[in-house]
Amino acid sequence: MFQKSGVDELPVWWDYHVILMVSKAEQHLIYDFDSSLPFPTEARHYLTNTFQKVSEMKIEEHPLFKIIEGQDYVQQFHSDRSHMKSEIGKWIFEPPTWPVVSSNGTLGLSTLMDFSNASQQRSYRLEQLLQLVQVPK
């Protein structure tokens, strides 16, 4: 819900989607360039509105999240866009016009898309992420 790429009230099914969460003091803000919600949006508002229909989904369809620190993203993340090509090397979709995200780091997209128990990064379910951004009373 509330995704610019969405059609009517149907959910958008991303293989992955990157958003920015900025946390300072007791405030958590989400910046999502594909969201039709205000920019930025308070994290709980974003999560509860964007994922309204999770309770209607099969458990294996529930969204999963990973959080990486900004410094790790800048210093370690890289993507060569190989996930956007078919098995014979043709573009499945036209790639973005901006340069690939590149570093000498070891945090590749395939690493982040690993949601198995063997993953080195913790995976969060929606409920866990909502608890993480809960403002203490």
C-alpha cells in the first residue's frame, strides 16, 4: 500500500526494496522514494500503512527486513546489477541511469537477500521492526 509503483489497492511485490531509516533520540523516520506517504514519514506510520494487509498473507509471504548501518552501506555495500539480467546476460528491465553502487567491501546484494538462518545479518519480521521503532512512553 502507498507505493507509487502500485496499482489500485494491490500490494507491490519487490524482490528487494531499499528505504532509509534515520533514528535520532526517540524519533525514527523513513525515507522511501517510491512511497506516496509524506517524505519522510514516521517509521510506525510508514510500516503500519505500507504493510496493512500482512495479516491476510500466508506466513511465507510476510515481508522480511534487514537493517544495515549507514557507515556499513557506504563502506561495504556493492551491487553490480547482475540480479537484473537473465541467465543469458540480457537486461530483464532497463537498468537505472545512475552508476552502480560500488565499493571494495564484502556486503553484496546477494548477501543481504539471504534470509536463511545462515545469514550473517539479522532478519526482522514486521512485528519485530515495529517493536524496534516503538517510542517508549
